[in-house]
Amino acid sequence: MPSRFLFLLASARQGGNTELLARRAAAALPPSAEQRWLRLADVPLEPFADLRHGGGGYAMPTGHGRTLLDATLWATDLVMAAPTYWYGLPAPAKLYLDHWSGWLRVPGVDFEARMAGKALWTITVNADDPGDDSGSALLVETLRRSARYLGMRAPGALVGHGNRPGEVLRDAAALAAADRLFREELLAG
Ligand SMILES: Cc1cc2nc3c(=O)[nH]c(=O)nc-3n(C[C@H](O)[C@H](O)[C@H](O)COP(=O)(O)O)c2cc1C
């Protein structure tokens, strides 16, 4: 079955470093791999309400929530392309993950079973010097553990470096890693 890659762009600006790095990585995908790109700022989610232990539970989302749920279920591979903000995920990316907690409990969706086995990839950029990825360790670990919680795979995390838009294109190691990111997995699969 051909792979279906959903790229979720979580930056608060367009054309930034994380998007550049994600597009570089995506260029290595074979034509058979479908790609869909969503900018989380274009599909803003409602504040998350914790209804797990009362409040009537969760209904099927509507509007942007439904768009994101459907795209998430469609994908075989989710790519969180999120700049590092305060060592962690930007708010829209975190909110998207929070909504997973609701989607897990929407009757009839079977979210947990349908997420199991999908891949969750991480692409992030921080403003530290090239080679020093430690400032994004919490972000990478958040996504790795979230994937594990849902029985997903976390085959790769790519950390690039740059501050002003375009600066990541000077991080030669990150560009080389972007070229390899999906290739090895697809060859193996
Ligand atoms: C709200 C905010 C928080 C940030 N926090 C960090 C941080 O914790 N560590 C870091 O190295 N850079 C931090 N940065 C810098 C961004 O990671 C950096 O500019 C990156 O290139 C932005 O990616 P983008 O161009 O894809 O938006 C922060 C930037 C913003 C706007």
C-alpha cells in the first residue's frame, strides 16, 4: 500500500526554517508516496476541554477539528514540522496532541486502533548552533513518548538550526539528514 504522508506545519510564520527543512525532506519521497500539507494556523482548533471523567464525553468533531481528525486517520505517516518554542512544541502542535485525548474517546472512531502502527516523524528547528540538538530534546521526547503511548512508530527525528527564515539552509548536516530522513525507512519498508 502506498504511503500517505501528512505534514503538519506548526510554525507561527510562513516560509520559515522548519517548513524549508520539511520540504527538503519531502523532496526525497518517491512519487508513489502521497503528500498532504496542513498549516495548523489555517485550521485552528478549539481550546481542549477535558471531558474524560464527566461532562457528557466527546462527540465527533466538526469544522477544523474534523478536518484534522480525518487527515490524521488518512495518513500512514504523520510528520510534525514544528519549530522549537521554549524547548518544546509550539502551542498549536501541543493543542493538536491534546485533542488526540478527545478523539480517543469519540464513539465509533476507534482512534487508538487506527493510530497503532502509523509513523510519527519529527522535524524541528531551533536557534542554537548547528550540531547542538540538545535544546530540542524535550520536543523530540514529547513526540516519541506520545507515539509510543498510541502504539505508533517514531522512526526519525530531525533537528536543524537557524533563526531568521532561510538560515537552516546553511546547516549542512541538517540538510544531509533531511535528504536521508525518509529514504532509509522507505527502502527498508
Ligand atoms: C516563541 C518562540 C520561542 C522560541 N524558543 C526557542 C527555544 O527555546 N530555543 C531555541 O533555540 N530557539 C527558540 N526560538 C527560535 C526558533 O526556534 C527559531 O527562530 C526557528 O528558526 C523558528 O522556526 P521557523 O522559522 O520554522 O518558524 C523561539 C522562537 C519563538 C518565536
